[in-house]
Amino acid sequence: MWRNRRRMLGLLLAAVCVSGCGGQEQPREPDMGAESQSGEEGQLQEGQGEEETQAPRFWEMHTREEMIGADYLLYEVNCAGAETGELGVYQSGADQEYGTDQVTGKQWGYRPADYLRAVEDDSGEGLTASRWEIGEDADYKEETGFYYDFEVPAGEYEVTLGFYNPFSARTLCVDIEGKREVDALKILKYKLTETQVPAEVTDGSLEIKVYNPDRGTDAMKDPILSYIVVRAVPEYDGELLDLYLEETQVPEEYADRFTRKSYEAYQESREAALALVSQKADTEQYREVCEQLMTAYKELKEVKVYDTFQVGKRWTDDEGNLIQAHGGQVQRLPVRDEATGEMVEKWWWVGEDKSAGYRGGIRAYSSDDLYNWHFEGVVMRNVDSRAQLEEEEYFQELYGDYTSEQLDNVYACLSSETAVIERPKMLYNEKTDMYVIWFHADGPTEYSDSNYAAASAGVAVSKSPSGPFRFIDRYRLNTCPPDQEDFYPESKGMARDMNLFVDTDGTAYIIYSSEENLTLYISKLNEEYTYLATDPESAVYGVDYVRLFPGAQREAPALFLRDGEYYLVTSGCTGWAPNQARYYRADSVLGEWTDCGDPCVGDTKMTTFDSQSTCVFLADEEKGTYIYMGDRWNSEDLANSRYIWLPVEFDGEGGMHLNYLDEWSMEDFQ
């Protein structure tokens, strides 16, 4: 309720301004006629608007209470977009051509030009879902750019400009009130770049120009513009601090509606503000405390509670952060309760940490209902340097008994600069009371600097599923028997995309792509689940391991058991791009597998609904509900890759079927 208070006050103030904001003289309206244009593109003439006119002062027109309630927001422009975010008090729409706002009576908007192109972008969200671009056929001139004018009273303002760039890197310049305020700002591909600029207005009109004077003839350097935010600058003192404390007060009974971290930050900032109330302070101290308090208040994150699977959408944990568990696995595992010492079952999800991009460690999450997840931590961390293994307490406790040679190997396999950690899967071993993670462990070797030279399977162990996991080693695995055709004999025992499976008798298996991803293998693990049951040199084909579909080039295996029959879902090999799934059935893990084709129904693009398989698990034993887990990879921004969870359906003959749903719940499949 209180979070909407600023918006409600803002709309109220906007309604008041329709009547002229207290009858003050309205700032001038720039001439829209031909004489005010420059050339065919209708730009402002050089020096236009430089003459100062007497305009009412901002704080003569608005009270502090009004503006605190509106968060000082006058305009929030979603450039070239129709969707509105937090509307400023002087606007009633997301964007408009320069003119009079039909609700607030204020004059604002963009200057039209033939070269302007409004573009929507599915990779962006909110204010980055649309932007202005320059038309491909535009005759780019020195004055070409994006021009906005905003009616504001005389005063000081903070202007924020946002640029979400899906193209090659480029630079931009920003002029405000006819002066270059931002020079050669670099914006990178698929990154949001934001810049804030102070502005002083004396004539009632805030004028902004975004352009690239270094564009020359290279259209790949064209400027873009995603959004503009204009805020008034407060006058900080003790009275304002008192108002901030009143405005941002959150009743204690509402504390559990917010994430723990955001509420703790809010409490800390409020305590600091209260401590300053009884002291004498200068303007800078008041400004710092007020800004911290308002920032913490605005950044309070409401706990999002899910009761459905929203396929392919943003999925956040109970702290409001994107879940980072890609290429992962979900299963119900016993966990020892620290208070009672008893084993209790929870859902656990382990996967790749892509928060920093391509390289990262392994994260784990826990859940009681499969919809809502709690972050348990980075259960296996990368190593930043060889020295860190001996100097940092975290690693000392894990590897204190390792030899120098073993530590060298740990660094080589887990280095944050070179290691590739993919497809982590976890098992609980009842015999040893240990949790075991296997993963695709790759990276350069002494013979090759390729990211995928090692082509090995790594293993780590822990006493708790929340870690930390102690890395043991990475291994090459089984090889093609001499009486069969090896599709990549020059590099024996390769292991890449992988998964794990424990049969009803407790026997564990590792399933992985080998022979340069051309052949799948299934190999039996030892009783500890930490290595192969038999060394590759002594392994017996058909007893210790089998090869599946030689030369078929399948990866992303997901093996599961249903009604005494084994199923295996796989994908093709097309890098980060999705492709057509296939599934197979067998009477035993190391037996003969039958190709059953594509399980997807209505997948006209033949891309497994734009996903790649990673796990299929039994979600409800009583109802027999299985869930397919897939990753929808975003190769340009891996941290924003999405998850595709779909119910698995079976026909009367045991055939497996996947139908796409935008949203669904377990109750839909009772």
C-alpha cells in the first residue's frame, strides 16, 4: 500500500497541474513552424532556446510533501514505447511527439524527424523493451540525433538517460541546454548503459539532444536511445529529513513481505537517519542520509510467491534474485536437520552459475514446493589464483591436506579464468552419508589452449548439499572397444555433456557425450559414486559400460525410470542454439535402447520449444507426475538464460509426450 503512495500523490499532483499549477505563467511553446526547422529533417536551429525568459521557480510551485510523495519524478519516458512505468507528475503517457500533454497540460516530447525509427526489443524489459534508432536509409548529418524538450519550472534537475544496446559497441554524446554534458559515452553490446547529468533550467524548457558526432559514414555507430528520466533536485535540511522519515515508514507487521536483505538494508538506513535527527548537520550530511534512506526504501523487494510454473519467464529466488542454476538437476534429497539431527527431505536444484557470464562455479537452491526456491550458496567456487588455495581460510579448510601437486591440479581445473564447469548433477550416497557432484570439467591443457581441450568429468564431495564441495579430480572415462568403430580415436575417453542416475538397487551411472560428442556412453560408478566402478583399462563392455547411438551426435542426456522402463532424452549438437529432441527406451540401463523419435507435440520449429534438455524428474510419486527441465540459452547474455519446465505425459503404451504450456501447476495434472 505505502509503495503506491508516491504514484498516487504523483497522479494527484498531475491533476492539479491541469489547471495551470496555481495560475503561474506557462513557459513558452517552441515554434513548430518551418522557420524553426533546419533542413529537411526538422531539427532545431543552432542556438535556439538560448534566450532566457522569466520562469517560475520549481519550489515556488510545489511543496516538499508533494514531491517526496512523487519521488521528485517529473518525467519517465519510455522512448518509442507505449508501455508506461512510473509516470512522472508532468506526463500521462510513456512517450509522445512534442506537444501539450492532454492530461497534465505540460508541453513535452520528441521532435519528429524522417529518420526516426521506433524499435521493439524482446531481449529488453520495461524501459529497455523499446528504443529510438536511426533509419537505415537516413542521410546522416551533423545535426542528426534524438531531440527532446520538457516543460519544467526554473530550477535544478537530475537527468538520467538509458541505452540498451543490442548492436556493436559505439559512443554517444549528450547535449543538455545546448551544452555538451556527456562526451563519447561508450555503450557495449547487450549491456544497459546509464548516465546521470545535473541540469539547471532558467527559461522553463529542458532541452536534450542525443547524437554521435563521430558516426561519419559508419551506420554501425548510429546513436540509440532507450529512456529518459527527469527528477527535481531536493533542498536538503533537517525538515526534509523529517519528511523522509515520515514518508518512508514501513509498519513492522509488513516486514515479512520483503526479502530479508532488502529489509535489513532499509532498517540500517533508517537507523542512520534517526541518529542524525538529534544532531546538528550540514547540507551534505543531510543529503547523504536522505538519499540512502530513500534508496533503501525504493529498493525494498517484495517477496514474490509462485504457485505456478511460468515457462520461459524470469524466475527469482526468495531474495528476488534471478535463479542461476543452468544445465542443472532437480531431485528430492534427504538433508540432516541441524537442530534435531534427523534427516528431512527437500527439493534441491544444482546448476551452473552464469551470473558473471560464461565461467562460473556451481550453485544450489532448496524448496518445499518446487515453485519457490531459497538460495543455498555457491556450493563449489572457482579459484582466482593458485595462492588463494593456500591463503584463504575457505580453501584452507577444504584442501589443507592436499599436496602442492594436488593444489596445482585444483587450480587448473577450477580456475575462474580458464575452467569450464557445465552440467553439474548431484547424488546422495546413503552408504557414505556424502553428497557427490559430477560435472563436465573442461578447459585448456598443457597441449592445447582450447576451452574444450580437457573434455573430462569432474567430481567433488561434501557432507552437506549446501556445500562447500571439495574437488577431487577430473577424469577421462571409458573408451571404445577395439572391435567397434571409434568415431574420434585421436582423443580417447572424452566426457562432456553429462548426467547421473541411481537405479533402484543403489547402482549409480554417469551418462555422457564422448568421441567429440558423436557417441553417448553410460558407465557404472563405484560404490562411493566418486569414480568408475572399473578402471577404463579393465572395464568390460556391456557390464561396466555401453556406447549408445555411435555417430548420431547426441548430447544433453537426461535419464529417468518409469514403471520399470528406462527413458533417455537427448538433444542434437548445435552449440547454444536449440534443436530437435529425441528420446529412447530400454528395459535396463546397460541394455538395448530403442529410438522413439521426438517427444514434442506441435513443435513446428523442431527446437524442443526453444530449449535443451538437462533433467527429467519425478515430481509427484503418488500422481506419477514427471517434469521436463530444459534451458533456453541466451548466448549473448548467459546470465539471462531462461528455464523451460513442462509436464511429461505418457500414453497407454508408455510413449512420452511434451506439450508446450505458457503457465501451469502441479494441480493441473492430478
